[in-house]
Amino acid sequence: MNPFDLLRASATWRGLRHSALVRDTVTTTGWNFLGRAVGFLIPIFLAAWFGVSSETDAFFFAYGLIIFAASIFAPAVENMSVPYIAEIRAGGGDVGHFVGKTLCVSGAGMGILAVLAVLLARPVLGALTRFNTGSLVLISRLIWLTAPLLVFLVWTGILSGYLNSYKKFAFPAVAPAFRGAVNLAVMFFLKEELGIYAVALGYLAGEAARLLLLLLAIRRSALPRIRLSAGLDDGTKSFLAVSLFRALSLIGVHSLAIVDKAMASWLEPGSVSRLEYAYRLYLIPLAFLSAGLLVTILSHWSERYYDRGRRRLRRDVAKAARITAAISLLLTAVGIIFSASLVKLAYGRGEFDPGQVPAVSLVWVCYLAGFLPAAVAEVFLRGHLTLKNTRVLIENALLMNIANICFNYLLMWRYRAAGIAVSTSLVTVIALAYLALRFYSDQRIVEEKAAQDSPSRG
């Protein structure tokens, strides 16, 4: 390496060290590691205490339905609140009033949805799945018990977005540690008396603890005071409309996991659990990226977009995509090489049958094959969110679902649960291609239109 290369490398390193985005990403990832580390212990202890059975199949299915509904609306309002709050702050608006309105409206909406989930669960699942009568009864009871999570998760999503928009990343990142600790405590002390119901109660109590922590963090951070109000102004209506499109796209994305579990229920008993245990491991590195780099870039990109325009956003997205691809490639290689050892380390104890380790490991490797495109797709997704371009996300979700059902049906009968995981990986490649093509094509169309509308020179 010649002296000029050394100087350039030194300058690049100094620039990275003094970059607010890099600094926030590193610290947020650290806090996120601490916050989520406890949560990632939950499936490990759950496997040790409950193993693989029809009861765990019922819990994972019921909990998956609740999380499916919450994961539609909670990330939608959390993601979209960041660019909206950035816009309100730039215009000198009342952020506390805006957050209060979203809390009231979302609470009412999620309460209605929770009631519908309880009423419709058993008849709908009886028609769509092949669980036996006992499992359907258990699933219905677990849905009734965990339904309040819909409200709690959406509220914590809004409060997390509020804190992130002011770059208070540490509080939302570390809050899951309190949720996980409460969850494990409830599971441990009540598992003998309540069985699988202790798991549901643990998740409910844990999310309530997380909500309380975020409220205390907002109060201590001296942010604009939240003023609750049920009225709707033009800004809130616009936010709800854009968030609805984001929610519709998330319906499609998160329905992939529901469809996978439903189709896995057509296979031999234990298939749903094997799929879920492997998927939980797959989510660990993706969750760290999503709660570290992918949280901070949305906040920073939103400010830069209103200050410097689309071309800067395009450069930011390209740079983040390259960095994310490099990190994802390394994590994928490590996961595949040590897959069997890591699965055994995570689950190989207690009631978990050691004979299940190879099957879960194979499913995990099949998921990991799609980790890199899934992670890079999340970068382009943040670019679309910064532009409030949520219609593209709906189109992408529809495309993913059609492909997933087709791939599942083609692969599951021969490769069982592993075939369903391979299907998921193929779908992530399709999603990345579509989101990237739409991002760059839409950017080019806007730039060409702006050039045509500008006065001619010379």
C-alpha cells in the first residue's frame, strides 16, 4: 500500500469516527445487543421447559397470529412517525399533540381488532388448518389471553418512534431486556401450575413492563409533552393514511410466516415447532441489523432528505446497501458453518429431543440462504419509507405472497419443513430485486420530471 492509500484510509476512518450516523449506529447496536439478548433466551428456555409437542405447536400458532396482527400496525406507526415528526419539527409544529392523537386512535383501533381476533379465531382456524379439536380449543384460549398484546405492542411502537425521531435510540433499544426478563420470570414461576399458559402470561406482562419503561424514558428526556386527544387534523389524517398503506404491506410480509405455519400443519406433528425454532435463530442477526443500523438510518435519512433532497438519499441508500451486504455475507457464512453446533447450544437440553437438532439445523441453514437479500432489501425499504412511498411496499408484499405459496407447495411435500424455509429464501431474492428496481426507477422518473419542469438555460 502506497502513502496515498494510507492517507485516504486514514481520512476515511476519521470521517467514520466523526459521523453522527456511524456513532449512533454503533451505540444503538450495543444497546440493542443488551436489550435483545434477554429476549433471545426465551425460545431457548421455552424449548428446555416445553420441548416439541402439540402444545408448543398451539402456542406458536396462537402467538404467531397475535404477533402477525401487531407486527402489521406497530412497525407501520413506528416507521412512519419518524419522517412525519421530522417534517413537523422542521415546520415548527406540535409534536406532543401529534403523538397523543396517534396513541388514542391506535388504542381504539387495536382494541376493536383484539375483540374480533377472539371471536373469529376458532371458526376461521377450523376451516383453514388441520389442527385437531383439542389443539383448536387451546389456540383459541391462548389468543384470548394474549389479545391485549395488540394494544401494548402498537403503543410501544409509537413511543419508540417518538424517541428515535429525537435520536434517543438507547431507550427503545434497551427496553426489550426488561420485557424479556419479566417474561422469563413469569414463565419460570408459573410453568408448573399453568403449563403453556404461563408463556402467554409472560409475554403479556413483559410488554406491559416495556411500555412503562418507554413512558418513563420520554418523561426523563424532557421531550415535548404528550397531549392525548381523539380529534383528527389534516396532518394526523395524512399520517394515518400513509401508515395504513404501510400496514397493508406488512400484512402481506408477515402473512408469509402465518402461511408457512399453516402449510406446515399439513405435515407431520412437530413441523410447526421445528420451523419456528429455526426461524427464531434466523431472526437474531436480522433483528440486530433492524434495531441498529436500520433504525438510525431512517432517522438520519429523514432529516437529510428534507434538507438535501433525493440525490443525497440515493447515495445514502447505495452506501448502506453495500455495508449491509458485507456484514450479512459474513454472518451467513458463520451461521451455515456452525449451524449444527449453534442449534445444539441453543436448544439441546431439557425436554428438547436431541434427535431434533439435525432437522432444526437443516431448516435454519435453508433460512440463512436468504439472509443477505433479506437484509439488503430492508435498506431499500427504508429508502421507500423516507419518501413515504408505501404503495410500492404493498405491491412488493403481494408479489412475495404469490411467490411464497407457489414455492411452498412445490417444495414442502418432498423437503418437508426445510422446503418451506427454502421458499422463504427464494422470496427474499424476489423482494430485493423489486424494491431496488422501483427505488432507482422512481428516483430517475422524478429527476427527469424536475429537469423538464425547470426553466431552460442558455
